[in-house]
Amino acid sequence: MFLEFLLVIILIIIIVIAIMYNGLVRSRNAVKNAWAGIDVWLKRREDLIPNLVRTVKGYAKHEKQLLEEITRLRIAMINSQKDIKRTAAADDMLNKTLKSLFAVVENYPMLRANENFLELQKELSNTENEIAAARRIYNNNVRDYNTSVDSFPQNIISGIFGFENAEFFNATASERKQIKISIDDLS
Amino acid sequence: MYWALYGDQEETEVFKEMAKVEEDWKKITSEKEVQRRRKMMRIFSLCFVVGLVFGVISTMLFSSVLPINQSDWNLAPAIIFFVIMAIGLVGRSFTRSYYYSKSKDVLKLMLAKENNWLYSSEKNVPQQQTLEKELPELFGKGNTSNKYIEDQFFGEIQIGKNKIPFNLGNFYYEVRSGHGKNQSTKSYYKNFFAFRPNNKLNAHFLVSPERLLHKIGNMLTKKDVDLESMEFNKKFVFSYKDEKNKALIPRIFTPTLQLNFLELEKKRNNFQSLITNGAIVFMFDGFLLSFLKTNILKENKISEADTAQLKNKIDELVVIIKEITKSFD
């Protein structure tokens, strides 16, 4: 009788552990999936930038420095894509530089009227919105996953099976500084 | 012709209806009618108060609470006074309800005219039958024959350079349950919002709130589609017929659209969305407009808060249309 009772308890514990473990695995996979989602939109932006630089160069020769910075930031993004913090820093800087470019383009009416440029601007604007949304989704998933990893009693399971906290897609000033140094090295 | 969900709406009859609503409103808000209404409400209020007071006194006299010989009184006066009270109460309620309903119609009419849309308050059974046949996922509800569409708007919304036609309205149906003496009928109101995107879609799938049964079903069949947002995956479930539609879902539901759906879910709770060839339809619980602040019995105009409420509800949906149309471009 006691043995049967013990077996039932053990079985319940195993089931509970399995449920918690699977929950952690699902959360971790959701984080990876969200990261892959950001990656898709970052790559789409990377593909649009060369075309943008070519189009703008033809009309706005005086903005050479700005265009070169965009190109170097693009390369920095490609190089940093395994590192979340560096990618976030490069993304922030590229976003800011593109906004500066679109502000400067206001001084070039011929370029503003160019159909190709307008189409690229629209595409890039949509892509930036999707990147921002994808970042929010990724960070929400990371928050939920990290909460599961750190909360009791899942923290016992996460400790035993080696689940670690994921990084948020946010950059600090020092990471942005490192990116700036790396793109200056490219010039 | 204005676009309607499965069939265009001819405007002549609707213009006549709109003109009638406007005419009714002019009569209701005329000085003569206002005076008549106030007089009527005073009479009903008086009936209520007199009936209540004298009814209570008569009852107390009958039950010899007061020190008077009981045999001198019977219950008839009390009954008469309570009937007078009831007339006052019913009269007031009916009058309030009548003007409330008129106010709702006029509010919608004003919004329609402001935006160059059509508004029809009429019950439309044939349209409901067509929709039930074409879109059973959303309109195939209820198990009695008492179902209809009413209170519809038809118009266009400007999104960038494009004009997107839309149709919104209320859907009423009943569900009968039990047998014999235990039979009961429950009424349901839903409001739907449909629009036709510029690019024709070759898709047909439904997005619904995820319930426990869906979770259990998905554990067995693994049919649900998981997108990037964990919160979205927990709150919504996709239903589709084939692999082609399954493959379209991640393409259409971009991160921005997922966040917009989550925002809409916080504001509107349970809703379903059907993405289909030729239209995208949202179905929400309840009426489009609820609890008007407008009280025509106190103030002879539509409350600005009500106008804002209706505009906000439509604007929330316009934001979603913008995102969906971007996904399809």
C-alpha cells in the first residue's frame, strides 16, 4: 500500500517536472523564433540599403559622408549578427543615420520626386516599423522566458537542466561606442 | 453602388431611409415636440409619484397599520393607485427607450453624412442568409430562423492613395436550448466590420481567441501556426483548410500586425477575424455603440462624448486595416 502510494507520488512529480521542463523549452524556442523574426527584417533592410545609397548618390553628391556611414553601419550589422547587444547597437545607429538621411533629402527636390527613391523610402519605412515591432515582440518573449527561468519552482528545473536567461535586444552607450569605433576602422 | 460584404448596396432605398431618420429627428427636436415631450414626461412622473404615495397609504390603511377600523377599507384603491404608478413607470421607460433608439440612429446618420457613407438601420434577412452561406465561420451561428443583419454602414476609408471600401453592421441571432418546459432562447448581438483590400487575396483562414479545447486539440494535431509573439500565440488560434493557407499566415501576420491584434484584443476582448478572398471581416461581441450619454429628454442634441465614442471605435479598426493592407501590398 505504502509502495503504491509512493509510486503515485513519484509519478506525479515526474509529470510536474516534465510539464515545467516543456514549458521552459517552449519559452526558449519562442525567444529563438522571435530572434529569427528580427533577423528576417534586418536582412531585408540590409538588401534595400545598397539600392538606396546608389539612388541618393546620383542626386546628392554632397552627402557622401552620410552615405558612407550608412554603408559602414550596414557592414557592421552584418558582422555583428550573432551578438544581440552589438546588433541592437548597430540597429539603433543605422536607424538614426537613415532618419538623418531622409531629413537631408528634403533639400533635394529632384531626388524627392524620383519614383525609385520614393518606393525605397516607403519600403524602408515599413521595414523599420516591422523591426521595431519585432524587437518589442522579442523583448516580451525574453521577459516571459526569464521570468519562468527565475521563478520558483521552475528555477529548480532551469538550474538542473541548464536554462539560462536570454539577453534583451537593447543596447547601452558603451556598445554603441564600440560599433562607432568598428565603423571608423572600416573607413 | 456601395460595396457590401457579398453583394453591392444600392443607395436609392438607403438614401430614403436616411432622409426619413433625418426628418424624424427634425420633428423630435422641434420646439413643439420638445414641449409636448416634457409635458408627457411630467404627467408620467406625476402618475408614478401619486400612484406610489397613495398606493402605499392605501395599503397601510388596509393592513390597519394606521389606527382606523379595517372594515372601512378594501384593497381596491391600493390596486388602482399601483396601476397608476405602473403606467407612470412604463410610460417613462418606454419614452426614454424610444428616444434613446432614435438618438442612436441619428448619431450614426450624422457620422455617415459627415464621411459621405450610407447608413441603414433596417433589418436585412436576405443578406444574413447570403452571409451564412458564404461565410459560415462567422455568420453560421444560432439555431432558430430569427437572424438578421441591421444598423449597417457602407462607405470608403482613405488609406494613403487608396480608397478602401468597407461595410459594418450588427448581426443578431438566437440560440434555443432545452426541451419542452425547460426550453429557453438566448439572444446574441455581434457587430462586424468588413473591408475589401486592394490586392485580391488567395487566402481563407480564421483567427479566433484560443480556448482550452483549442490548446488540447493543438497538443494532439499540432495544426496551429506559431508566430514570433508568444503572447499572440497564447491568445489566438488559426483555422485553415490547407497547407497553402498555412504557409500564407506568417507572411500576412507581420510583427506589427501581431501587436495590433494584441492591442485590439485588449480593447475589444473576444473577436474573430476571417481573412478571405475579396474581404477581411472582423466579428466583435455586442453592439458597435453602447451606453449613450445622449439624453434627448434633458438636452436637445447629440452628446459629443457619443460622437467621439463611435469615431474612436471606427478609428481603431482603421489602424488595423492600414496594417493589413501593408502586409498584402
